[in-house]
Amino acid sequence: MSVGQAVPMIDAVERVTGRLRFSQDVALPGMLHAALVRSTVPHGRIRHIDTRAAWEVPGVVAVVTAADFARIPNLRPVYGPQIEDQPVLAIDRVRYVGDMVALVAAENPHAAREAAARVAVEYEPLPAVFDPIEAMQPGAPLVHELRPEEPHRGHAVYFGLRPLFGTNCCNHFRLSTGDVARGFAEADLVLEETFRTPAAQHVAMEPHAALAVWEDGHLTVWSGTQTPFNTRQILAQLFGIPPERVRIIVPPMGGSFGCKVFPRIEPQVALLAALTGRPVKLVLDRYEEFVTLTRHATVVTIRLGLTRDGRILAKQVQAYWNTGAYADCGPDVARKGGFGSVGPYRIPHVAVDSYCVYTNLPPAGAFRGYAVTEIVWASERMMDIAADALGLDPLEFRLRNLLHDGDQFATGETLHDVHFQECLEAAARAIAWQPEAVVLPKGRVRAKGLAVVMKGMTTPSRSEARVGLDRSGCVTVYSSTVELGQGARTVLAQLAAEPLALPYTAVRVIDPDTDRTPFDNRTTSSRSTYMMGMAVQQAAQRLADRLRQLAADQLEAAPDDLELVPGAVRVRGVPERAISWGELVATSGVEELVEHGEFRNEGGLDETGHGIASSHWHQGAAGAEVEVDLATGQVRVLRLHAAVYAGKVVNALTAALQNEGSMIMGLGSALFEALVYDQGQPLTANLSDYLIPSMLDLPEELTHDLLECPGAEIHGVGETAVPPIPAAIGNAVARATAARLVELPLTPERVLAALRSQREGAS
């Protein structure tokens, strides 16, 4: 069978020939096109909106502002997955450059954009704040005024937030284990350092696109979203209708990397469709992508207490997450980054304070590696700093402290199926690890770096699937897992085909549709192959068992004496005694035999950060070799290797592509990618100024391992190789330069500045 093999994606030919239809390709008769009017100031009160010039553009059908909300009965025009803080359109003030102020609907996209450009908005500027540390200072301008007596809870994804009322902190996550003061008192050496990462953009190839239509009080939305059921729930609450009257259909996507988690433009197109009575479609341009969602910029301070022989006694972390103008899933990012900051190490005394902070910048939310890339940069750079201070090999220092099977993590949970050591040693072998730098002619130095990562998975969560067989003998998987380009449909087809003894290409996997496909939390957290895969396997196995039982009656044989072959059930050893699947469905009196599968995990954390943070930990490590030109600060990555624990590989081809894509994305974060703002104005909101890796930037050797273990569960590998890459590269560059490197990306200017500071400190 195909499980465990390297097989092509089932839609590979459609992809390369351009026949695969994405959200931006969906069209309906009579469809209008939408455009957005966006704020040009980072924080301001709306004094006046003049729409007269917009109405003069031929083809304009609607120009909508917050004043039009009253035209829709029961509309509750504020939404958000964890905190309901984002208005569909700015009501009285704007909170960042790019905030949505008005909507235009027209007969064609050109007219819509021209009309939007003609809308004139007058603002009264308000004080703004852009840095999370400054935003937490007494007297800082408040982006939102959260009060205990006011409802602020989002219902789509809620886990017990702890806002600091009267401040810009919308969630404060705490983790406390042992006695951190005692740990530092008993330590032989105490070290402290602060690290920063910038905001970053997802740069998915396909931009956000959505189309909405109302019919007989029912709303249907075609959207590129990773969260069809969350989106359905949010839209139902927004319009005051039952969720059953909202249908979300998700075509395949041209990438996401987290930017299409939770509603982005779906409320806006649904609003326009309700007001115009016609289908409305909106497709964002590239600039709008940059002001729609970013990765969190972070400031992380780590304090370590160490023994002389290289054991970590205590770790204290203060992390500030810049969530921008609206919370989105930032509170959960702060939570996952909070417990992730401990790292895969045995540490008896831990104290973590992780703050999700509002500022007047574009909203930040989910990003591939979900909180862990930022926190691993800080944590794993600190491990190298500590190893150097102790005079230890960084590899040996990590190995002395790594968690193993049966160890207890800082949250109190006992870990199983632990492979951090194998991952780290595999990465070290691949780059021929040595801690010493090598000095080359012409002011160049080569050095190597390592990093290791543990990443949690959404817990608790649930996935359901159905597998059906119709009278024609066609097998269909009904699943709400979204195809983002990661090969999910192929993997689910493989897992369904195995119990049914089918080639995977004979299985049809339909697109998510909340009216047709069963519930799934969402396609995030590298959970789909594991959780949805379990549900699909269960449903397929039940269908196989049912076919044997039905055939047993027809063939007058015991079910255990029957075997499945493609399209039929036959008596083992007597191939002429067989019955087709189609006949079995027909004799059952139904159009389709359907079996259901469900898989869920349980967990959660209490107010001290204790409990089960993740029922299933993703594990990996990375090694890098770099060459640094000390005269120019230029960094060239020569060799990059990631070792990821996969448990059991379902598709070796798509898993390898996931690893390689993750590594290249991590390379971009390490060397180039940063969103830069000047008083809230984006300076790098295009693909000329915002640099992502090209083929010319890739290392000479880009390799990886997919580590497996007999009898192990499937582990998703969609993002595990992203987080350790910047830290491994950063550790290598720091080893080459002997300079203090604490901020990403490692641009030549930043490396030169660190070298200059190092020389000045030594003089």
C-alpha cells in the first residue's frame, strides 16, 4: 500500500497545468467586486467621511461605512476569535495604518478600487504606541479600554484569558514551577540577556479572497480560510443567526502559513452582500496583505541559573508579544510561547511571565511555527551564551539537560515518545559539529551552530471524518481539513485507502464545506495528519468491516474469511466467490454507505500554567554552518540540516517538501525578513523592500532527516523545522564573530554593529 511511500500529490497535474481553482477563482452570476478604504494614520478619531466622489465612479453600487450598520437588524459588528475587539469597519476611531474604514462594491474591480481611492476621511490624530515595552508603561496610550464589567470574550477560541485591565495587556500567561528564587540562590552562575525578533509577513502566494451571497436568510461564503467552523461561528454571531444558516466552502489554497487562520475579510464581504442583495467578492492586493496580519514582534528577557558542571537550576522568562491593534489569536500565542520558552530541558525551578500587548501596528496572529520561532531564537541563543560562559561544548551542554522519556515538563505533564537527543545528535552529525570557529584568508570565518525545539499542538481539540462508498463503487473522504498546498488531501486519501485495500488515487477527498463535511477544530498546529488522519483511518476501517459483514451474508462465509480487493469483497483463496462494492451498497437500500470516525485529545492549563499543554509534542533540531565576512558583515549559509521526529511517515515526498519549505522559511527569518515601521507607517510593505529567500540564497547543502520509530504514532511535520533554523544560524554567526547577537534578522549592518560593539568592549 502507499502509506509510508513517497507518492505524488493527487492533484499534482491540476496544480502544474493551472486547472486547480482557488478562492480567488470563484465567481457567481451578477457578482459585485469590493474594495477597501483603509486608514492612513496609526491612531485617530474619525471626524468625517466624504463618499460623494466615490459615488460618481461609473459602476459603483454601494459605499458603506459604520453608519450603515443600523440597516442590518441584529448586527453585532465586532468580532474576534479570542477577544471581540475588531469592528467590521472602524466605528469611531482607527487603530493602525491599514485599519478598515469603508467598503465599496462595484460592477468591476477597477471601478471599486477607483471609488475607494476617492473616499476622503478626516481624522483627529490621537497618541499612538508601537513598542510592546513602551505600551506597558504607566500612562501609555490605551489602544483598547478593556474593563472587567464589559464583555470581551471571543467564543471561537477561548481558554481563560487574563487581561491586565487598565493597561494594553490583553492576556498575561504565567507558568510557575518550583521556587525560582531558591534556584537562583543555589546557582553558581546567573546570566541574563534580552532578545528581539521583528514582525514578519507570511507572503502566501495566493492573497486573501472571499465571496459571499445571501439567499433566503442563509449566508454562503467561499473563502480561503484555515478555520471553516470558527469562521461560521463568528459570522453567525455577527449577524445574529444560527450557525446552521451560515455555510463556509473552502477551495484549495495557494498557501497560508497562518495568515488565513480566523476571519480576515469574510465579515466585510458578508456585510456588503447583505446590503446590496448581490454576491460580493473581495481579493486583497499585496500591500493589503502586509497590513492584514503579521507575525508577532517580540522582546524576550531570559535569566538562567547554572551549576558549574553545566546543569540548569532555574530559568526566568519575561516575554512581550506585540499583537498590534487587535488581539486576534495573540493571547494564545503568548500562552504557547510562554510554556514553549522553557525549552526541551529538565529545569526544576521555572517562572514565566508572557504578555500579549496591544499597539498601534497591524494585527499579529498565527504564523508558521506559532510563537515558537520567536521564543526558540531567544532560548537557544541563551543556551549557547550559557555554554560559552561555562566553558562547555554547546552540544554537550544541551545533552546534559535534555528531557527524556518519563521526565516531567515544567507544566507538570510526564512526557512520552521523546526523541530530542536523537534529533540533536542527527543535526550535529550532519554538519560534522565542532565548536571551534575556523579562520580563513581575507577576513572570513566559518563556524557552526545548533538548536533544538519542542513545539506543542492544539490541546484540547477534536477532528471528525466520514468515509463513504456509493453505488458506483467510488470512495469519498468527507473532511474539513483544508488543503493549503501541504498535501493534506493526498495524505488523507492514503490513510483511507489502506484499510480498504485501494490505491490512494482511487479515493476522492472533497473540499471542506460546513454543510457537507463534519467538524474539525481547524487546519493548524501541524495536527491534521495526526488527528484528522486518525479519524479518517477509523472511519475507513469501520467501512471495511461493514463491507465484510454485508458480504458475509451474501457469500455465505464468515467475515474473517473474506478479503477486500479494489471494488470487491471475495472469499480468501476462492477469488471467483466475490461480490462488488456497488452491489453491496445497492442491496443495503442506500445511495451511499457512510462510516464516521472521531479523534480528540484532552488537556489544558490552570492559572499557574500546570496541566497538559500538549498531548503530542513536535520535536526537532537544526544545525548550520556559516561563513562570515568580518569586513562587510555578510553571512553566507553553507550548510543547513534539520532533523525532525516524524514518528511514522505517511508520505515521504510531501513530508520532505514540508521540511525543506520550513527550513527555507527559517532561513528568511534568520537573514532577511523584517517589517519596518516609521511611527506606524509601513516602510517594507511590498516584495521589493521586504526580502524573502531566492534560490541564490539557499545553502550549498540543504538536507534533513525524518526520524521514525517502530510502532510510533504519526507526528505532523508541517512547521517543526522552522523554529530551530534562525537560532542555529544565529549561534553559528555568534561563534564566528564572538559578538553579541540578540536581534533578528542577521543583516550585514546588524552583524557589523555587533562586531563594532565587541571591539569597543574589548578595548
